[in-house]
Amino acid sequence: MSKNNHAIGYLPNETPEPWKLLLYALQQVIVMFPATVTVALITGFQVSTTIFASGLATVCFILITGRKIPLYYGSSFAYLAAISGMVLSEGTVEQIQSFKLTGILPAELISYAQFGIILSGLVSIAAGLLVKFSGRNAVEKILPPSITGSIAMIIGLTLAGNALKDAAPLAAEELVGKVGAAQVLGTNWVWVVSLATLLSTILFSRYLKGLFGQLPLLLGAIFGCVVAAVIFAVGGGDFNLFRGMPEAAISSSLWTSPGNIIAVPAFTLPRYSLAAIIAIMPIAIATIPESTAHVYQIDIYVKDLEKKKGKKLGYSMANLLHKNLIGDGICDMISGFIGGPAGTNYGENISTMAISKVFSVPVMFAAGIIAMIISFFTPLVSVIYGIPLAVIGGLEIYLFGSIAAQGIAIMIDKKVDMFSAKNLAVIATIMVIGIGGQYAFGGNIPFFGIKVPCIAGAAIFGIILNLILSIGEKNKDADSNEADKTVEDVTPVSE
């Protein structure tokens, strides 16, 4: 027993020594940084505000869940296509052109998106309440894997065009602003940068181990920037793919003077937008399975450490699923209210905890505080804005494809019967409406005088169709669900 008590690691209710806590927290911030910042760069949200929002939401999540669930809240890629559709629907030609030139959405469009993000939080909260009062299996009746998996797939695939545009010659033309130089860069060197970023990220994720194995996005971006720097050094000014910090980012921040190292992030308030509600709110159903899987995943890791240390946590992480979903929803509302993107808890941070055996809630709380402090550090934000668009495009190819692949993984993991007439109908219609709407109508399907974002329309249609086709269907899993419920009921819970 004494040997078990000296097992390396920290349970959620344990606190490391102060200097160790700081190092562990910094590691969690580094791990979440690439994905969270990439979301801001792609959507046009303010980077500093996005970083601050992720930290604030993480701190709030820890408090909302009673300091029992060590998860980090970061920006979600699931909402990218929805925000893009909202921008095309609500934005004027001048606003969209401004976004293309500066890389930052005008404050008015961010405010519209904020309204949809806040309401998307209600979906997660509703799912949490459903789990609390009806059990975990109730969610799958409305959102079975055939729906959530298909939605994840179309989210990734509808963004494929965006990824290639950012990695393609057109990106160079916009960056350089000179037709002659752009032609050279577009046909050769821009592709070198984007492909170097893509391939290095893939290789890093495949072959690196330990901490570096959890940072493929960060390392891939660094490698892409190095390649871009070499091309710039050899080719001169016309081959400069790096960008300066946009004037929009400077003017919207609360600066005391232009040269200050410290600047307050640009906070904005939400504004009513029906288009944002229709486009963004339904996407929350795609993050529910991911968030649920993360809770089950961390529950397994924590129980293993409990056994090795010969200690009992006093509660089951899996039985706190309802708190996790409610916390996710409230954090979406918090992030959306101050001008940050919608998000969810991060698998990267869970993997880091699994490797380090540090599941301490105080560590995650400290990580949120550190993220908020970093968001005020202007030089770091400037470096992030300077990343070449070709580097972002290289990352996007991998990231967006991974989102689509995750949808396939969901259906495989849940053993979705692809020979079922009901499942085939639901999956087929969701895929065609979602992807077809993107390429036939630019992301917004005209329907009785309104423009319905293709992902939202596909999700709503799929849910309704599944419910209709389920009428009169026998619940073959009733016995197994009761068995699961029995197992859950005997799990010790201390709330």
C-alpha cells in the first residue's frame, strides 16, 4: 500500500507545490494555445480577446463545476463554418472586404456573432439538464451518433475550400498586392510554405513523443514560419509573406499609447441578429458528443491514478457529465458576451494530463489566470498576427480534415448500423444538404425568403427526420441502458 501511496501524479483535489503548479499550468497554456489562437485567426476575432475569453471561461468552468472537473475551455473549430456563413449573410461588401484585407472582422459583425454564441450556450445547458433529470442515454435519443457524426463531417468538409484558398496563390496575391510578384509566389513559394507547414505538422503529430507530441500545431506553425523567413531572406521584399499587426487590432484595443507593451483586449458587446441565431446556435449539438467523450476519458485516467495511489476521490467524474455540459454552455455565454468565440473543453489538455499524471484542478485554474494575463501582452499578440496566411492555410488543411474524420470516428465508435434504412436516410440527407448547400449556394440555402446556413439546416432536418423515422421503433437497447443506469447508481458520488 505504501508503494501505491507514492505513485507519481495529482488527483483533481490535490495541489502541487507552488513552483510545480506554475510549471504545470504553463504547460497547459502552451498546449491549448495553437488551436485557440488559430480559431481567432481564421474567424477574424480579436486574438487577445479570444485568449482572455478562454482563460476567463476556464476559471468560471472550474467554479461552476464545484472545483471537481479539471478541464480547459478553448475555442472550438466546430463553429468556423457557421460564423463564416453568418458573415456572408449579415456583412456588407465593405465589411467583408475589410476582413479580407486586415484579417479582423469589423466590430459590428463580431457583435452579431456574439449573440448567436450566447444562445448556443443554451443548447449545452439544455443537454446538461436533460442528462441530470433523465440520465445520460436521453441525449442520444435526440442526438444519436448518426446525426452528431454526420454534422462533424460536414463541418470539416464545408471548410475545405477555405483551407485551400488560404494555402493557394490567391492568398499571396492579397498579401503582396503586386500582380507580378504574386504570380511567382502563387505558383511556387506560397505552396512551399503551406505544404511545409502541413507536412511538418503531420510528421510531428505522428512521430514526436511526450510533451512535444502534444504540440504539433505549434511546432508546425513555427516550422512554416521558418521556411517563410528563409524565402524572404533569399528573395527579398517581394517574397515577404509575413503580416503586420492590423490597424483594426490596434485601434480597437484600449491603448494608453501606441508603443505600450501592455494593452487591454478589445471587448465588444453582443447585438441581436436572427442570422447569427440560425447559423451558430444549432452547432452546439456537434460539440456535445465531444465534450461528453472528454469527461468519460478523463474519468478513466483519474480512476487509474486513484487505484495506483490507493486513494478515493469521493466522486465519479462520469456522474458529473451534466455539470460539464451546463458549465460548457455557461462558458459559451461568458465568452460570447465579451467578444470571444464559442468553445468546448480541449482534448489536447486532457492528453497532457494523461501523460504528466497531473489532474489537479488548481493547476487548471492557474492556467486560466495565466492565459488572461498573456492576453494583455502586446508583443506576443503582434507575433501571432504576423503569421503568414500560407502557414495558417497549411494548418487548416490538417485541422479541418481532422474534424471530418472525427465524425467518422464517432459513428465507428458507436457502431452505427450503416445498413439501417433510417440511419442511411439521416446520414445521406445531412451530408448532401450540408455540403451541397456550401458549394451550390455559398453556405446559405434560400428557403421561403430566408437564407438558412447549410450546416444549421442540415442539422435541423436530420434531427426532425430521425425523430419521425423513430416513431414506433422498439428500443433494442432498453435492457443495456437499464444495466448502465444501475452501474451509474452504485458509483459513489459526493456533490
